[in-house]
Amino acid sequence: MIQSCVRLSDLREHIGRTVSVCGWVNTLRLQRTMQFVIVRDSTGLVQVTHRRDDGPLEARLEALTPESAVKISGRVVAASQVKLGGLEIVPEAVEVLNPAATPLPIDEHTGLEQRMDWRFLDVRRRPAAQLLFAVQTTLEQGMREYAYARGATEMHTPKLMGTASESGAEVFELGYFGRSAYLAQSPQFFKQMAIAAGIDKVIEIGPVFRAEPSFTSRHATEFTGVDVELAWIDGVDDVMAFEERMLAHAIAKVADAHAETIAERFGVKLTVPTTPFPRVTMAEAHEILRKGGWDAAGGKEDLDPEGERSISAHIKETTGHEFVFITHYPVGIRPFYHMRAAEDPDVTLSFDLLWKGLEITTGAQREHRYDVLLKQAAEKGMRTEPMRDYLNAFRHGCPPHGGLGMGLGRVLMVMLGLDSIREATFLFRGPNRLTP
């Protein structure tokens, strides 16, 4: 009796038996006397070998096209001459579950944008692309595992808002029963409300929307954010310590499961970071960079991409570490709800985390005092009425807290050495892409 489909990675356990395998036609070599079909599933490849005999099997194999979905039943044979694991299948039945039209719209030479048009084929045909999503799954599992073990509660906050979030800039507006609604730039306000609700540690992994007309390799209009918020903190260092340990735990989990395959498919050696990560204030970063000629005019408050790459290279050279926290950002380039340093009210108790020169996280201690929040919003020229529900969360005993927002795609991009966040996303969304 022929059993249900066997995974190709398990075929060695079935030598001498008749099995069924399900997958896609990877390649065809139809010779004068022999027919060879390489079948692929998500676990590997196998060669199907048939000697021509003018029978129905020959005709079925001859009619196959690359990427057709097939079910092939046959005997598993040890064949040392076969490079694909020293095994082959001698077919007894061939069923075409869904034929693929020819020619295929992409091949190994197709550029990125056209591959994005046919992303399902792109992912299916490239083992490296499939590996990315296995890595993503393990990475998320590791972050959740760390957070859960420390008592975090996973929340699912609204993505529809009645008023524009945070500064009100870069939000998508949509019609909502005769009035306007907005897609959330982040779960920032909602996770702070969860802190006010008595949930001491919050984690959320979910969609984030930014109406930002950026066409760089690291920006997207919709991406997956990893957000954390922690109550009863003593200072922003508690938030950085939580993040670095969470990342170290998650990256170690990825390394355990995938390090060898990542090295094989992406040519990247995955290094599990040690903790604590280096910390450099923005003032110190400016001083280091300007000695090297960056921003000679001295007009930049923030770090541009060149500055981020340069300070990361400096840290790598001086400490050997791939990560660095840049801390104490100026008030002028941080949101009104970031707490300001008591000893220097011109800077915030905030940070960005850079990995190999790319910003992957922004975080801060939040201002939890209602009167101070009102004052800081006024200084930024913001109207408080649209934020009434948010501000109410601080009127009745909200504890000291802080948190972070991390871009999952950027983490994967750096981890796997990808050139663009488009490659680190299943179906990318940007200013010029809403399909497929």
C-alpha cells in the first residue's frame, strides 16, 4: 500500500520501499534513452530516474514543465552515482497536481523588482529565501521566550486610531464611517496605556505603518515591529539591559538552529553577542566622528546613515562588538513623551541600537508625570486635546516606565547580510509597491 507523501529529507529511511513524494519539478533532463526529473519540496531534492519504454509513464514525464506540482510514487533506490544524497526514485506512477505554465516569469538572473512581482515563485525557487522565514520564526520565538520568562504579557493593540499618533506626521489616513481614521505608526501610546492598566511588562509583535516617502534599502511603509514596554524601571538602563539580553538569547537560538545553513546559503557567520552592549552618548559619538571628518560644519544633531556606519565601525575596531547603543539624544529630535535628563534637560533618556551600522531600535524612558508631559507637549507646539485619551493614562498613578520599538525586517537584513529590506519581507510594501 502506498503511503501519504514522504518528506524528501526522510527518504533514506525508506530505501527499498515504494513511497509517494510531493513537490515541484525543479529541473528536467529528457535524454534519448533516459528521463531524469529533479523534484523539490521544502526539505530538499531527489532525482526521479526512468528508462524510456514508450509507456504511459514516459509520456507523463515528457509532458512535465518546471515548477509543476506533482505527486510521484516509486521505489527508493540507493544509487551512489547520484549526487543528490546517493538516492533516486524509480517511478511507478506520476500525478500532475497542477501544471506550471511556461515559460516561467523569473529565473536566477531576474532583478529584484521583478522578483518582487512574482514573490511566491521567488521564495519557492530559492532555498535561501525559505531559510529567511525559518530564521524569522526562530528569532521571534526566542524574543517571546525571553520576554515570557520575565513575566511579560503579549498584547494586541489597535492598528486603527481616531487621531494621528505621536507627532501626527507620516500617517496613513482612511475613511471610517463618514470620518477619518489613521493607521498606527506604532503601538507606542497603547502599550503605555497597558502599563497604566497595571500590566508590568508588555511585548507586542505586529504591523506598523509609516507614510514616509522613503525609497532607501531600509525603509518600508508597512513592517513588523517588535515592541516592549517595562514598568517600575529605575532608569533607561533597565530598558537597554532587557533588550540586549533578549537579543542575545534570540540570536543564540537562531545560531543553534540555523548557523550552519546561514553560513552555507548567505555566506554569513552568525556571532552571538556578549552582554552588555557598548554604550556611547550622542555627544561622545559626535566627538569621535568629527575627529574623523564627519559633519565638519558641525550642524547635525542626529546621526545620518554615514555617521551610523562610521560609529559602528569605530566600536567594532575598539571593542570587537557588532552592537552599540547611542544614548542621550537631544530634545529637539525626540518625541515629547521621552523623559529628559535631570542633570541636563537638553537631552533625553533615550537610545538607538545600531547593529553593524544600521539602526534597528529606538527606545527611551517615558515621561510618566502628567504635568511634565503637558509642558513638554506645549514646548513642541502640540495640541493636547487630540491626545486626551492618551494623556488621561497619566493622571491616576502611572508608574515610571520605558520601552523600545524594533524593526524585525531590519534585524533580519543585518543578520543575513541582505542588501535590501525588500529581501527580508515576504510581501514588501513601499511608496511604489502595493502588490502582490
